[in-house]
Amino acid sequence: MTEQHTELANIELLTIIVNFGMGSKVLHIAKQCGINGGTICLGRGTVHNRFLDLLGLYDVRKEIVRMISSKEAVHQLVQALDHEFKFDKPNHGIAYTTSITSVIGSRRYSSEKSVEGTEGERPMYHAIHIVVDRGKAEDVVDAASKAGSRGATIINARGSGIHETSKVFAMDIVPEKEIVLILSESDKTEAIVESIRQQFHIDEPGKGIIFIQEVIKTYGLYKPS
């Protein structure tokens, strides 16, 4: 493994979902842990009452904070955040980490190559991202729920002006789009994705985009007793 690959293998993308207004507090704690940058997106949790297990999200506004740092710094930050937010309690927030294959636009971490995955390991969870036209996110959540999804976060991916775009997950999302983020148990991912594909005809041009990330670690996910 090259030096660049080794460095990339040591960094992770951390995503934290907290109640509206708490994103700035997350960034403040991150700065205390040596992480001086992050992005806050607005969203809203959407979970049917009988499905209060995976995300612990209710139909309230959410802030999604995303940042990249070393595994050591991410671990230290999650411990600090867990102490502050009590992720083990329902509706107190969740956090999860995913691997980074390449970073473009960062002076500290840069590579045009991918880091090879670890063979023989199967993730327990996946992060499923569905980009659809504005107004269809609730239908995506319904289609996912029919296939076993326990909940989702809807991200309003739009810029501040009608002719502007918003950078979300390193993609240009035009104002009339929404992103649905679903954390799924890995054995349910295929069924959830297929349900959404069939209902929205995702394979046809302009119908939407689905991409999946393997989740390395999760914090604050829980199941009903």
C-alpha cells in the first residue's frame, strides 16, 4: 500500500444527526477535539410511531453534521459527543462513520486513487442515499418502509437562490431535489433499494439516484425491546 493509500485508510467520514440548533454545538465540541471543519445540512426525521428502533428519529427538524478526520480524532470526538448528547437514549441523536476512498479539494488529504476495502468483512449497516425530485421524499420513505426500513432522514438539498446549486455529498444538487438518508441493516439493504427502484423507475434517466456506503461504526442506533 502506498503512503497516500495508508493515509487515506486512516481517515473516516463522520456523520452526526442531531436535533435542529445542535449542529453548531457539535462543531464547537469537534474543534475542542482538534477537528476544525465540518458541514451542516438541514433535514427532518421521519419515522412511523411503530418503527421507533433504528434511528430514534421523530418528525422534527434535524441537522446533519459531516466531517472528515483521522480515526483517532473521530473516536475521541464521538466519545465527547456521546457524553454530551447521550446517544444511547431515544431521539438524542445518532452518529456513524464510513470509509473514504478519495479526497479531492483538501490540502491535507489528497489522492486520485481508491483505498482497497478489507476482505472478508461484511458491514452490519449500510447508509443508503436516494436523490429524488422535490416532493417525492415521503413516497421514498413509504417504499423503503414496505421493504423493512425503520426510518429515514430527509435532507432539503437546495441552494439559497433559485439559480444556485447546493453541494451535498460532493455532488451538485439543484434546488428542486431532496435526499433521503436511510441507515439499513445490511441484510435488508437489497430489498429496500429494490422497492425504491421499482416504484420510482430509478434506472430510467432523470428519475433519481441511489448510492450506498458501507458503515464502519454506529453510535446511538437501538432496537425496540
